[in-house]
Amino acid sequence: MEDLIPSRLATLGHPQRLAIFRLLMRRYPDRVAAGEIAAALDIRPSTLSAYLGALMQSGLVTQDRAGTSRRYTVALAQVQDTFDYLFLDCCRGRTDICAPTAPHPQPGPAAMPDRKYNVLFICTGNSARSIFAESILRDWADDRFTAYSAGTKPYSELNPFAVQVLQDKGHDTAALRAKNVAEFQGADAPVMDFVFTVCDQAANEECPPWPGQPISAHWGVPDPVKAEGSDAEKSLAFQHAYGALKNRIKAFAALPFDQLDRIALQRAVDDIASVEEQA
């Protein structure tokens, strides 16, 4: 381990390699195709290949194949080992000087507090998927969660197909509107306990850390706005997106918050990314 640490730190010392690592951390547990990484970070494929090779050689990133596509994800165990080494060796385990790093579990960790939680769903346009998630959580568990949604675009508007799906499912759409994330980053904004990205593009974007270090996860869902064909075929794409998000949010709301500490809860919300629409 000691021999690997200098290599890993040197690898992350390069701005673009660090940007790739940060993107893959934001997208975890997704496996991201090389082409998507190159497009998101505006890196030439040949240059990206060299950067990814360095990250894999240092043990921070792994690769697999899906057909002809190469996909990448962080090697989370090795990343955690690196952080643990820095904390325990360099900082000597002193929480007074290393507190800004991720908290480490203590004996008998406390469960999450029993209170109402603020949850923010982020997409690029806040026109469909994040609006679905906000509406579903609000109607499913309004007594335990305050749901919000926002988009990373400066301006957007609700998609009419999305509004129709919500109305058909019995949701009240009168107060819904497209919002920008800037509304939730000011001094007067509510403090978030959970922040979920529900589209890959939003997760790929660089965003400043959220105040209070909320638990975050990426629950990517295919963009129904991009569906082509007849109105019926487009509507079906929105129905599928709604169904996938509904099942993930039901799984989230069913988590035993009173039995989970922050670390266990983070793992649980990461696992929910694999929950798909059920018939």
C-alpha cells in the first residue's frame, strides 16, 4: 500500500486526470463509456486513453467492456484504502486536523436522526425526470420528506408529455414549475439532506459542494425527451421514466432510517441506482 500512495497522488495531481476521477466518483456506481467521458470533459480520445491508462495503473479506476464499448468506474475499495492511509498515517487519525475529510465510523455508529428530510432531485432541464421524482416523493411520503427539484440549465420549462403523465397518475401539477439549481444554492435556501442526480448529463457537470455535505447519489434514467416516433411512442418513453423513478423512490422511502448510520445509508442509496421499472 505505501508504495502505491505516491503513484496515486501523482496521478491525481494532473488537472485532467483529476477531472476524470471526479466525474467517475459523481457517476458511481455507473460504468461510464469512454466516449461519454471525452464529450463531457472535452478531451481528445487519444489523450483520454492515456489518462485512463494512468488511473487504471495506479489502481484508482477499473475497466470493463460492453460489446465494443469500454466502460470505466472508480475502484472504490482502493480509493477508500488511499483515504484511510492518508487519514491514519499522515494525520495519525487525528479528527481535529483531518475533520474536513469524510467521517470515519466510530464504535456503535448512531442512526440517522428521526426528522423530516429535505431531498433535491437534479436534472439538466428540470422538465421531466426530476419533476417526476419530486412529485412522486411528495405524494408518496410527504410526512417524512420535503421534495424539491431543479435543473442545471439557466432556463427550461415543463415538458407537456411529462405533465400529462403526472396528471394521468393523479398528481397535482398546478404548483409545478421548472427551477434552476441556483435557487437552492443561496444563503436562504433550505439545507439539503439528500441530493440525487437523475440524468447522466447533470451528473457529469462540475457542481460546487452542497452546504452541509448531504448524502448524494446518481440515479440515471434515460431521457424520455429524446424519444422519437409517434406521440404514443413518446408518451411510452415518459411512462417508462416515471416507472423507473417510482420504484427507486419507493425503495428509498422504505429504507430503515432509524437503523442506518450515514455510511450505511450512503451505500443503500447507491444500490438503489440498480432498481429498474417493474411491470
